[in-house]
Amino acid sequence: MDSPEGWRWIWLAGIALFGVAELVTPVAFLFLPIAIGAAAGTVAAFLGVDVAVEVIVFLVVTGVSYAILWPIGRRITTKPGAHHRSGVNRWIGREAIVIEPIPAGPGATGTVRLERETWRAETTDGEHVAAGATVLVKRVAGTRLIVLPLDPPEPPLDRLGAP
């Protein structure tokens, strides 16, 4: 198999095989760079160069094709919701510290500090959260954060001030 004539057919078969594999694979541009490299190997074989040079041409062109096409393929196949959060949605899943207590009751708001910003906040279930407690941001509703308390609630005090 040291003749360029035999390798012409091998490279052509590679183009067909990897071209069809690209068409039936759900991952964009997984096999296309190999088919492009095989096409470059075919051109080298038709020019009559040595088989070692054909293989080097194949490897270099395949590598360059992957470097160019793989990032494009990843962007194409990424689901719409899989991107990084931006804007106010970046706060979802972060922890905040309660600055002013959040009173009990639906829609009652207090104040929390999230990194360097101060936000109005209410709890997911309307429970009281004391100042200094840690909360988890569950969602953003307009200009308010909807939070879930992470610290256990304080025990109620009896009339003498003991727990």
C-alpha cells in the first residue's frame, strides 16, 4: 500500500464514510473535519506525493479543521437554556445575608445584601427571617428577590426570656 494510486481510493472511501457519519451524528462537526482531512489526503494522492506526506497532510488538515469547526459545532448544538445566566438571573442560586428582618406573611419584604447590592426580599413561604440570617435566592420577581431561609428559625422566647 505504498503507492499513491491505492491511497487515492482509501482517501475517497474515507471522505464518503466520514461524510455519511457526519450526516447521521447528532453532534455537529464531529466527523466533518476527518472528511475534510481525507479530502486533503486525496488531493495529495492525486498529485502523486509520497504516502507519508499524504498522511501528514491528512493529520494537519484534520487538526486545523477541528480547531475551526469544533467551537462552531458546540455553539450550534448548545440548548437555548444552557448558556450562562446574565442580568438579574445571575443571582439565582446565590446566598445573601438578611439586613432588615423579613416579616412573616405573604408579600412581606425585608432587605438582604447580595454581594455589594441591597435588595428587597420576601420568602417563598411567607415565614419570618431574622436579621443576620443567610438566605438562598430562588428567583427574581421584578425588583424583589424571592428567597429561601437557610438558617434554622429562632426558637420562640417565653415570657421570662428563656427559650
